[in-house]
Amino acid sequence: MSAEPTGPRGLGGAIPLGPGMPARPPAPEPLTAPRPAAVPEHVAESQEAVRLPAAPVDPDARLPAGFAKLSVQRAYGEPGQDAFWLTGHSGELESRLDSEYTRLRPDDLVLHNLRPGSSMPPSEILLGLAEWSQGQDPLVRWINVLRARHGTELQLVVWDDTDYDIPWELLHLTGHQENGLVSGILGALVTVVRWTTVREAGTTPFGAPASCSGQVLGYYAEQMRRDVEVFQEYVHRAHIGTPRTFLTELTRPDLGAGLVYMGCHAEYGDRAHEVRIASVSWSDLNRQAMPALRGGSTLVCLNACESGRLFDNRGRGENALRGFAELFLRKGAGGCIATSGKVGDDIAHLLIRELVGRVCADPDLPVARALREFRASAVARLPDPLTWLDVGSRAYTERQQEILLVLYSFMFLYFGHPLTTLRLRVRAQEVRA
């Protein structure tokens, strides 16, 4: 869907506001430099040092080689129209992205629309995202410039300070034969990580990567206890049923967990009191001390529906986004995997087995890279091109299921440094007499 020009000439003069830092409007034309003023021969010199006001400094203005930052900021315009600004940079002045106009939120294309009993066919979301991508030409061109320059070493950080749930990983990229660029889906071609402003901690995904290592601390709802099997090769402290003892473990500074895993159900709402995981409210979890996460050497994985979604906490008087990924990062986690929609228990078990298997198979492989390979494997199972099928036919139903599995794979989001790794402690082999 092509986006209408909005913003200064569209959405009634929309201005970027919201939980994150405001997006920078297009730079004005440079002014002619003023002529130097004549300096008198005799100038009285002050004997006291003059204190200058502090100048704001963007700690992420200079990015590591191969890194790029896409900032997504909310914009407010006419009532009832949610919009956003995009800016992007890679530390190279010639490779910048600045939205001239705001863009409208693509409500129909968010992945949490894929709910049980929903009338939205998965193919409509996939094809709709392809059409929507055609209207994001400046963004696609910017990413392609970076792809041509850095190849598979490109690390894209999507710093999204909106609660719009836009599936950026499903942006469709065009190919360019001369530059050796293939067309395809962003999250399967480029290492993409998520981030949002973590206010109290002040952390960013551009410092040193985390090296998460140690045992597994897991919580499993009764109906998801099969997930325990995923970690049978590793030292594992499993808690099944009530989350109380699991949360108590997080208060131990000496826990030594490389991975904190939760396989359970979660609930999302527009207000803090509506957001829960394992029957624990976001507020209760927010009050929980978690010294076990301090030091940034623990990865958190939330195999729980909609656990990766953020909510606007204005109802409690703060201009900030909150959520479970933000909460665990703020409390010290080295990274967090969470989901942006609802995944059925059986499918979630199969997907998490494959994902965790990829992450753990090579301890030197960054988590974000393993997730990219996980998505690419899912996309490779789709027929190309998608052929037209009669609605209601058996082939049509089977095709919808194939597409649904691909979209489920893209629901798993990773928040953290692109080069963070995970090394789990292997269980000692039993010696038989």
C-alpha cells in the first residue's frame, strides 16, 4: 500500500513526539556564512573562566563499522491518524535516511492480527506487506546502499519508540543485479535486531556485546512443559506450574544463568494492568528484584504470546513505552527474545526447538545471526512465486498454513546487541558401570 505524503505537508503539520527522542525534521538549506566581524586592537580579557552550557551529545552518533540504526518515532497530526517518522544512519555521512514526510501506521498488517479464529488470511498479510514495502522506497534504497557496502556483515538495529507493532523484519527489499543484491525479505537477508529506549538503565545496543554463559533457568506452564526437552543436554533448573519459585531464583546474585527461559502464556493490553505473563502482572514483575540478571551475561527468552509488544504508559503519567522485553533489559539482561503475536502451543514448541537448536549449536554464532538463519530457513520453504489459488480449495488451505508458519517465524524478535552470543553449560555425561 503506497503511503500518502504526510507530515509537514500532509498530516496537518504533524510533529514527532512520543516515548523516544523526537525524530529530527529535514535539515534546512544551509545559510550563507556571515562575514567575520572586525576585532578591535585592544580587547579586555576576562580573568575568570566562563562556564558554557552543556551541549547534548548523541552517544550513538558514531556506530561501529557495519552497524546501522533505523529510528522509528511517533508523530502526532490529525486526530485518529497514527503516524511515524523514520531516520537512519550508519556513521557514514553519505548514508543517511531522513523522512521528508510522516508515514501512516499499517494497522492491517501487524502480526498480532493472526489470532485463532481470525478472518485475516495469512497470505493477505504477506502480500499486503509486499505492497506496503513499495511505498517505503527511500527506506528500501537506504538499506540496499548498506547491503551493497557491507554485504552479509551488515547489522541493522531497528530502534522503535512506538507501540505500532510494525513488522520491520518483513519489509520486502528489491534486488540490484549490478551490486549483487538479491530481492527478498529483510529479516531473512540482513541481521536485524530490535531496541527501544530503556530509560532508567540508559543502555544501548552499540556498546560491547554480551557473552551470555552458564546454566538454564526455566519456567514452564503445565501445558508447555514439553519445552523442557529442548534443554535436556544442558545444566537446567526447571520450574513447572507456579512461577513463584522461579521468580525467587531471580533474586540470587550468584545464580549463574546464561539463559532465563519462560514457556507460558502472556496477555497484552493497552494499559499496564492488562499486561501479564504466567499470570503475573507487568507491575508485579516490575517490582521484582532480579540481581541474577545484573552484569549483562544472561539472555532472556520469552516463548509467550505477544511478550514482545510494548504499551504506552501515559495512563500512569509517564511518557514512556513499557513491556516485558524493556523490563528485562532494564533489569540487566544481556538480550531478550520475545514474540510479537500469538503462536499456538504445538507450533511454538516446534519453532522454539529449532530456534534454540540454532542458537546453541554454535556458541560463537551471534544470537541475532542465528535468528536470521532461522527466518531464512522458513522463507526458503515457501514456493516462489506464490501462485494464485482458488479460495476454499484444499491447496489454498494448505498454502495458508505454509505462509502462517513463515509469519510465525518472524514473530520472534530479538532485543539486544547484534553480536551477543550464548554458551550454555553442558550436562556431564553419566558414566555407566
